[in-house]
Amino acid sequence: MGEQRAAALTGLRDALAGVRLPLALPGSEAAAARARAAVAQLDDYILPRLARLEAPLLAVVGGSTGAGKSTLVNSVIGRTVSLPGVIRPTTRSPVLVHHPDDASWFGSDRILPGLARSADQVADAKTLQLVPEPTLPRGLAILDAPDVDSVVAENRALAAQLLAAADLWLFVTSAARYADAVPWDYLRSAADREAVVAVVLDRVPPAAMAEVPVHLGQMMGQRGLGSSPLFAVPETQVDADGLLPDAAVAPIREWLSGLAADAATRQAVVLRTLDGAIRALMATAPELAQAVTDQATAVDTLRRDAEQSYAEAVRTVAVQTADGSMLRGEVLDRWHDFVGTGQFFRAVEQKIGWWRDRMLAAFKGEPKQAAEVATAVESGMEVLIREAGEAAAARVGSAWDAHPAGRVLLGAASSDLTRASQDFTADAKAVVRDWQADVMELVSEVGAAKKSQARFWALGVNGVGVALMILVFSQTGGLVGAELGVAGGTAVLAHRVLEAIFGEDAVRRLAKEAKARLDERVEVALAAELARYESALAQVDVRPEQAAAIIDALTRVEPLRDTVLPLAGAEGTDPPVLEPADPQPSEPVLEGRVVDPQEPR
């Protein structure tokens, strides 16, 4: 069972270690920090402690800057083992004091494996100074940690890491700073984990001894720490060695010694803290899985915004190149120049057969006039495609700017994603030129095989080609009012001319094929624009599968959690439980009362 439990927790550790939350979503930074903290606690405490439940009890002394942690540790030990920092901030190695017979428990592969070991104090926060102390009871180790509110980020991170690796906390604050926010953040975390905590209120002015400890005790009760012991240490002079009077720290020393002296009580402390750590981990894991899912959802949302915007651009061009919108302005004028507006209107009044002949006669195949129509088409279509591309980019930019993660991606992009790319103008021109070449190729292939080759060659490839373009632009019949009278009639003329050359069925197929090729080329050009956003999203290392991995690992841990406590008890019996002091909400407690260090014991 022990191997199963360790394997399950290792699997959860690996799943959490893989968490990546690169998008700047609300709460993602905090979630990433929780994931790192969870992995660190598994590495530094849960897995090593589960493997060695019989190891000494580790009491970590933590607290605020200037609270007197090192002085307290030295005074509890009875000699200087941890040099107090005079100049703030202090950067030095944390100090772990242990009985010499327990030295083997604190090798680099046992606890806090990420820290190097040293017999001397060095200015390196990543080195753990080991101090053997014969007067310290076997089965107890005391670790002096850096300040939790140090101005040095490395010190703060190490303080958090060491407290997370503790079997019990001896949290030191002062009468002047006991209400500060940062220490309470740590104490709330301890309460959430149900860690074993004792609070030391240091440097209490004698006149405040009746009030400040009581107030702190009330705060502890309100924040889930009502059952935690509270030691009040008066403000007093230190001796020549910098130690507090023994009476001031004797209750703390005796309490720690009492826990260490009794193997059953010591083990109960370990198991209670360990169980709380595992339960807190299991509560955090689903939140981290959800944070991963939120990242994947954000990527999907941003991608969908971009795809929908460019799909709309493709649709817009497709509609406007078929509803008659192109049969305006310069295109219409050049077409009329080509076919002759006067002949066109007179011809409409004649019989169809005569009208066809007149219209065919009107076409002289003049390459210059046909080329002018093609140029006008090219210019009009280029503007249409460019405007659609710019509108799509603006829509994506607006949507992404409204999204917290999208805003960051827009700012980090190497080019302006709220505008079409610099190459898009050239791409739009290429789309029109290539499509016009497609049209000429189509009419050449079909026209050369028709019996009406004379009519085809009389118009010329360019003439027939521009007629097909005009027909393509009017396939959906979207013209109204005056436009229907002019541009609509123009489309009818193009259709009649092409029908005279190719026949009705062939004209229908030609128009359909020409329009399909146009839509395809436009879609390819806009897809290249869309790819800029895909590229921006591809730079984000979001891994949706991590959420499933966390949940899967959690389901393997859950049924094994209840096996943690029974492991330490005798076979067939429950393990001993650490009984906390009976809390009184109105006052801090140590075995039901505040300890006055001057009171005879």
C-alpha cells in the first residue's frame, strides 16, 4: 500500500509539474504559483516524509522581519547557533539544529533535497547549515527560516518553501507587527492545511501583556487557529551572549521537548500535518486543472474570434463579387465603352436574333478597350479584397483587445495584428491578376472547341473573358432600382453574348467555375492573413491535456489518502491523535491559558 500511495502522489506531482499557464488570464499567475508550491511541497515534504515517517520532528521557526526568530532559536537552544542579522535584509543560509544522533536523517537525499548542506553559515540562501546540538532532544530538529516578508524575493521564496516542509510551525511575530497582512497570509495557509502551529508573540511590552496577547488570540480564533498554542514573550534585555532570560523561553522549550520526547505524540504531529498537506493538495489540484482548461478555452476563444472574422471577410468578398456590387463606377463605364452604350440600348428594343447579330457586330475585339475593362475590374476587386482584409484585422484586433490574454498577445506580436499585413496589398493584386488569367484560360479552352469559333475570335479572348467577368459579378441578382436598369441590363448583355458563342449550358458552367476559382483565390489570400493570428497563438505553450492528466492522477490518489494515518499505528489500531488545547475564543491559549513567563511553574 505504501508503494501504491507513493506512486500515486508521484504521478500527481509529475502532472502538476507539467502545468503551463502562459496566458495572462485573471488568476493565472496565482494558479501557476500554487502549482509550483504544490510541486515543491511534494518534493520537499510530502514524498520524503511519507517515505520516512519515523524521522525526527521538524519544527520550522518562521515569521516577520525583525521579530527575533534567531534570538528565540538561540535562547531555546541555550547558545548561539544562528547568527541574528543586524543589517536588513539579511541573506544567509537557513540553520537546522538537530541532535547529533539524528544527523543521518538530514542528508541531502532525505529532506529539502533542493538545498545544499554545510557545516558553516554562508551567505547563500540555497545552502542549509546543519548544526548538531547534544542538548536538543532526539527526534526534534529546529530550523531557523528567513523572513516571510523579506525585501529579498529569494528569502521570501525560501521562507515559504521551508514552512511548507515543516511538521510544525513555530511562527514568530512581534507586539508591534502581529496584525500585519503578510504573516497572516501564511497563518491562514497553515489553518487551511490544518498544520500544527504554535504562535510566539515576541517583544510584548509589560504594560501590554494583558491586552495584546488576548487580541492576538481573538484574531487566531477568528482565522481557524483557535486551538493553536500562543506563547507571549515579554520585551526584555538579552544577556552578553544575546540570549533571552530562560524564564521567557522555557515554556516554548518544554512544549517542543514534550512533543519530541513522546514517540506517539511526535508521530501524531507528523501525521496530522502530513494528512492536512495531502488534503490541501487534493483541494488545489482540481483548481489547477480548471486553470489549465481556462487557458485552453481562452486559446479556443481567440482562435474562434480570428477564424470567424476572416470567414466573414471571405463571405463578404464572395457576396459582393456576385451581387452586382462590382458593376458600378469605373468597371461599368469601361464596359460601356467597350460594347457601346448607344448600340446596347437600341439593340434591347429589337428582336433577339437581330439583337445578337448587332451586339456581335458591335464587338470589334479591340484589345485596348477590353484591357481597360480588365484593368477597371482589377482595380475594383483589389479595393474590395483589401477593405475586407482590413476590416477582418480590425475586428480581430478589437475582439482580442477586449480579452485579457488577447491584449497581451497583441502587444507581444512582432507586427500590428490590428491591421492587414504589409504584403496584403500585393497579395490582393495577385489574387485579381491570377483570377483574370484563370478566366482567360477557361474561355480559351472552351471557345476553341466550339463550332462558333468565328464569333469567338471576332470578340477575342480578352473580349469574351471580360464578358464572363461581368456575368460572374451579377449571378445573385442583387441589383435594385436604377442599378438594375443599367448594370442589370449590362449583365444580360454579357450573358446573351456568351450564350451566342458557347450555348446556355456551357455559359452556366463557365460562370460557376470562374466564380469558384475567384472565391478559392480570395480564401487562400485571406487564410494567409489569418495565419498571422494562428502563429501568435502557436507561440503560447498551452497544453489542454494537462487538465486531464491532473484529474486522472488525482483519482489515483484519492482512494489512498485515508491510508496515510493508519500506517503509523500498531497493526489493527488507530494511530495516536495530537489533542490540541481546548481553545477559548476570548483569549490565546497554551494548554488553556496564556503563559506568563514570570509566573512560577
